[in-house]
Amino acid sequence: MKRRVVITGLGAVTPTGLNVKQFWNSCREGKIGIADITYFDTTDYKAKLAAELKGFDAKDFMDAKAAKRMEAFSQYAVAASAEALNDSGINLEKEDSYRVGVSIGSGIGSLQAMEREHIRLLDKGPGRVSPLLVPMMISNMAAGNVGIVFGLKGKNINIVTACATGTHCIGEAFRSIAYGEAEVMLAGGSEASISPIGVSGFSALTALNTTHDANRASIPFDKERAGFVMGEGAGVLVLEELNHAIARGARIYAEMAGYGATCDAYHITSPVEDGSGAAMAMKYALDDAGFKPEDIDYVNAHGTSTPYNDLFETKALKLAFGAHAYKMKINSTKSMIGHLLGAAGGVEGLVCVKSIEESFVHKTAGLMISDEECDLDYCKGSGADMTVNTAMSNSLGFGGHNASIIFKKYKD
């Protein structure tokens, strides 16, 4: 029997806030966290802008010695997890540690570790490469370090599906609880790929916007959109079996209702042009939740600000929802914090939960010039004060990975 799963804790470190309160307030204000890259000299780079974390110091969130053995993406995951666990009020000493798991993904892991040690290899030879290169670089160490720091011995997984990573991780955590593999799961994504090779690689794909104007850099669904902006950070949700949450008197933010996943099986970077793959993921999520298309109030779109993604996702929404696509509120959090790659789904899932809790849908910041082919209600100009009973979050990744998750207002 499928068990009910609720959200009892939230944690985030983002370019517009190093905790959930700061981040959500920034969303409400439409604050843009994009600025000139400071991590390295961009003189020879086409893309000059990114959404970096501002003021993050790992020692503020964890033991300094432990932080030294983590790359940034793992530090971000631990920081967001610490906030989420604290927010949930769960007493881990009273829990069976084998029933508390982790499903936190990173699409890439640490490019910085690879860059740093490759230089050392070339300059000083193979004998000088750090013995910690591999355990600090590999993408599963976000989830691994969260398990180690908090003593969580349950199911520990890292779903890697490029930009759909965070959403798949939440979906698989939902499944793990619904079908009895865990009582509690920390779920989401973490990423820190604003590095020379990361920016160079995405630039070579012509995926990044090369404008110098931070306010017009990440403009999903805008007619002048010209690529995404790299962001970084982490978003983590505490998912919990309903009766377990009730028994300990937990505050419940929302209930997770459905999850769908598909593959376009079409192209290594481009979504299928008719949107059918993403549409089917949305339909599967609706079916899993027992919903009809008209039951959805709000969709947090993948909305990357690339010409193809925004057009094809619009087509996918119309395929999945039919006439109701024109009645929903749709926005893109990436308009403010850029594209967090594997962490995007974690942060955007959190936004859906906060939208339900606070009855507010944030605007798509920077959206000024409507695209005739992207003709849905993308919250242009302002957010909306409205009752949000149901919210869907979509993520699409290179390789054709599609994931959709649905949250709903919790009712006894």
C-alpha cells in the first residue's frame, strides 16, 4: 500500500539568500542574484555573469575540520541539510538511523577539484596528485557527506540526471518512503560548477547568455532570451511518512502527491521539439497523484532562458494540460538565481512548498518582452497573491531526462 508522504523541513543556500527565510523573501521581492563572476578572471571568456553564493563560509554551517575535506558542492548540501533538519524539529537520537535516508544529487560534482589536481599533475607529476581528489570530486559525496555528518544510515542515493537531478532525487525519496524503504528522507540537490572549465564548456555549447546586463541575462520566456546563467547552491527538503510525522508532532508544510519521469530519447542536449517527453512526465505525475490537469494551480517551470527549452516546455505544458495550460500560473525561479544545474530541482521544489504555505507565486523576474510562441501566464511583471492548493515542479536535463513532481496542501 502506498503511504502518504509530507514535507516537514526546508533548507537552502542560494545566490539570493543563505537560508530559506532570506531566499524566500528575495523571491517575493523579485531580487536578482546575478552579477559579474568573481571566482576567476573572465577577461578571455564570453560569459561574464553568474549567480554566485555571496558570503558563504562553510565554518558557519559545520565543523571547520570536516569542511576542509569537502568540496563546495558537498559543503552546500550539508549546510542546507542542517537547516532542513533543524527546521523539521526531528530528534535524530530518537530515530532508527537505518530508517532515515538521503537522496541528494549533484549533476557534476567538483570541477574545481579536477582543475586543481590536473594542474598539479602537469606541473609536478602523478605522485603529487592529492589522495583526496576522488572522494572530494565524485558527485555522490554530497549525499555521502550528509549521511556522515548527521549519522544517517538509511538509504543513501545520488540520482545524476544533469539538470533534472534534484527533482529526480526528490521523486525517488518520495517513492522510498511511500513504499516502506524509509520513514524520513533528506532530498534535493547541490551544485557548485562556476569554474573556468564549467563556464568554458557551457559557453562552447552556446548555452550561456553573454550579455553584460544582469537584469537581462536570465529572462525565461522572454522574446530576447539568449541562454542561461550559471548559478550554484543547494535546496533540501525533509520528506517524512505521514503517521511518523504526526506521531512526533511535526509541523507539516505540504504533502507530496505525485512523481513522473521519462526520457525524450531524442538528442544529447536539445529537448524533443514537440515537448512530448516532458508532457508525458507531467501526465505520469498527475496520474500518480490521482489528479486531473485542471487540479493544478501553479507550475514552477524548468524555464532556463534558452530559446529551445522555453519554447519546447511551453509546448509540453500545452500537451499535458490542454486548455487548462492557459489558466495556471507558471514561473521560473531561474530568472532570479540562474540555473543551479543539479541543484535546481531541490530549490524549485522548495519554492513550490513555500508557495503553497504562503499563498503566493513569485514573478518571473526580467520577463519584459512577450514571445508570441510562449503565450501562457508566466507571471510577467508581478507575483500573485493566490491560494495554491497544488503545485508542480518540472526539470529537464541533457540526455533527454524529464522529471515532474507535485505537492499539495496538506489535509487530514
